[in-house]
Amino acid sequence: MALRRRFEQGSDDRVRVIIWRKSSHSAPSGGECVEVARLSFGAVGLRDSKNPTGPAFALPESAARDLLARIKAGEHDLA
């Protein structure tokens, strides 16, 4: 897995490190990749690896697990 780090200012004025991980199954050319991070408030962050400074989603862990299971099952295939 490739790692990318980003520093964020927390609501309590402490700086937190967010470590984004890209799947080893991602194409080396950078195609359609999603990065995932465990967030400090018990959620999972998702973002587009081609736009690391762009928007990111934060989902509760249970919702992220459910989404991953649905993706693996092919429920969100575009083709």
C-alpha cells in the first residue's frame, strides 16, 4: 500500500496526522483509485487519489464496511 500523510488542525487545536492508504490492487498508472484513512473520531475517510487536496468523505466504520462489501459484490460496477 502506498502511504500519504496529511496534517490537520483539530477542533481542540492539536495537529493530527491522517495517513491515507491506496490499495496495492490499484493500477500503477494512477487510474481510478480511492484512498482510505482511519480518522480520529471513529470514522473512515475516502478520497480520490488523483485529487488528494480535494474533497473527502467521512463515513462511520459500519457504513464504510457495508460500502466495501457492496463494491466487492459488484453492486456498484459502472459497466
